[in-house]
Amino acid sequence: MIFLLGLTVRTAYLNHVSSIPTFELPIMDEKYHVHLAEQINSPEGFPDEPFYRAPLYPYFLAFLFRVTDDSFYWSRFIQLVLGSFLPLLIYVIALGVFDRKVAVWSGFITAIYPTIMFFEATLLIESIMVLLTALLIWQLYRCQENPNIRNFIIAGVLLGTAGLARPNILMLGPFLFIWIALVLKPKIGWRKSILRYALIGLTSLVVILPVTIRNSVVGKDSVFIAWQGGFNFYIGNNRAASGWSATVPGIDMSWEGGYKQSIALAETIAGRDLKPSEVSDFWYEQTWKEIKTFPSNFAELVFKKVRLLINGFEIPNNQSTYFVREYSWIASVLLFEKIIFFPYGLLAPLALIGIGLSLKDWRKYLLLYLVLGSYALTLLLFFVCDRFRHPFIPILIMFSVL
């Protein structure tokens, strides 16, 4: 019932939003992903340069274009079909970690949660990132229940795969040592625990290694996954940063213009041509200089980002989420900004209460805390908007029901 509800609502929603002008004429990041997917499917293939952004989604979209004959509608439909398994997966996770009541309600809420559907219908990384994150959580709990080597290898594969979609999920790796020490070690001892922790790390690196090698071979540069990190760090932490906007004063606000200008500016100041990794390093250095020069401004900015994480308003990055209300009655019922920013404005405070109530049995929920905390930390290090905080919404749903 949960799966069918999710699939039915998603199919109806897709047909509603198919009349939006940007559905067939993508803009901003969607346009960028479409361009990369078309390059990948072209005879020339992807350009011989290191990946600017993590490559998993562009290659996934290229695959969808191949099997759907470049159809935007059917590519989005496949993403929504995959997304229909998310409520079922959340039900399974909640059933094992919480109880049947929480599992049923969490599954049904996830099935109709409006922004989940919204992003599953977009040509953005978030269309698959939420499902990948949920799969990783599910597998880590399987490791906790049955700590055999195979389960930890699968967990490493999922962590590496998710890292190829959004590298910031890899921040979870160091945090997992807390889980290893507090939950796994009492069950199987230090030696076996450390071995299994190492397996997660090594397996995830094996998954990522082909991308690193490819970047090194074609670009003659050391880029682990992608090299956009430095400029994104500057976007989120320069002294004029808002904490949510993806623009920088003095830098072209368009995607392509901002990309080119960020490189040109770095090379002008450096006085030479820079490799992609050097451009990224330049912006990291510029950001740290500003943080050291204006520490109070940085502290205020971090506090503001914390507020943005729990603020109910869906902060737009590519286009406003609320815009779809004009095209879909489903969205108009489930998503609104009058009186309360619903649903996140209700979800976030209820989830915080649920997390507080869960602390009396913290070992049981530790993995959820660590995924939520590590991912939120990466947003505080960069900037916050609706789609960046999106992958941890299913976790908030489970705690809000509790």
C-alpha cells in the first residue's frame, strides 16, 4: 500500500508539472546536467578534463536519455518510479529501529511528502541522493544486526557510490568510528570492529578510485572526485555570504558565467594558468583568509546557517519549490507557505522533539544521529538551501512520528 500510494501520487504529480515551461527547457543546474549527459552520449564523450562536479548523476541521466530516447518526461518518470521505493525503504528502516506504528506513519508520510516528489521529478542530484542515503542507512543497520564482512563491504560500496553523487556524504566516514567504538565494539571486540570499519573505508575508496584515476589521466591533475569544493566553500563563507545564496558579489550570477569568472579571477591573482585542483585550492585559501580576518562574521554566519537548517521556508536554489503549486493541485494541498511553512515548518520542530525523546535509548538511534549530524555539518561548512538539506528529511520524518 505504501509503495502503490507513493507511485500513484508521483505519477499524478509528474503529469501535473509536465506543463511547466522548464520541464522541457531546463535551466540552471538542470540545464548543466542535461548538457553533460548529452556530451557523455555523444561520439566525442565527456571532455578530457577533471570532473568539476561529482559525476554519478550526469552518467545516470545519460543512461536514462539512452533508454528513453532523450525524453525528459520518461527520464523523470523513471526517477519517480525509483523514488517510489523510498517510502517502502523508510518503512523497513523504521520497523527495525523504531516500531510498527512509527514505520507505518513514516512510510505513508514519505510517500506523499511534497518536496521529495518535487526533487525526484527534477534533473538534479537530489533525485537519487535521498534514496542512496536511505539505502546506506539501511545497510549500516544490517551491519549492526549482523556484523559479517559481506555486509560491511556492501556498506562501503553504497558510501562510495553516494560519494560519487554528493562527496559531502563522505563526511560520515570519520563519524562512523563513534558507532564502531560505542555500538559495534561491545558486540564483537576491538579487533573485528576496526577491521570492519577499515572495510567500509577501503571499499568506498575502491568505488571512487576509477574516478580519481580518470581525473589524473585525462587532466594530469590530482582531483579526488570533483574540484568545485573550493569555490563553493568561498560562496558559503566569504564575508558577504548570506548563508543560503549560491552567488558571490562581483562574480557573474549565471551558472556558466560564474564558473568561468571564478577560474579567471583565480588565475589573474595567481599570475599564471592554474590546474582545476589549484583553482579549488585558491578559493579554499581565500576563504580561510577571510575567516581569520573576520572571525565574528564567520561565527554569525554559522549561527545563521543553523537557523536556516530548521527554518520551515524552502529556500530556493534553482527555482522556487512553491512555484509548482500553480500547476499541481497535489502540491497546492501538501505544500504551502501561509501561517506556517508546511510541511518542513512542522516537520523540523517535531523531529527535534523526537530526537530529544529518543536520547534515553541513544545507542539504538546512534547511526541516525551520525548521518544527520555529519550531513548537517557539511551544510554549515558551505551553505544551506532546500535541496541541500533534502537528503536527511526521511530521518526527520521518522523522529517526528516518534
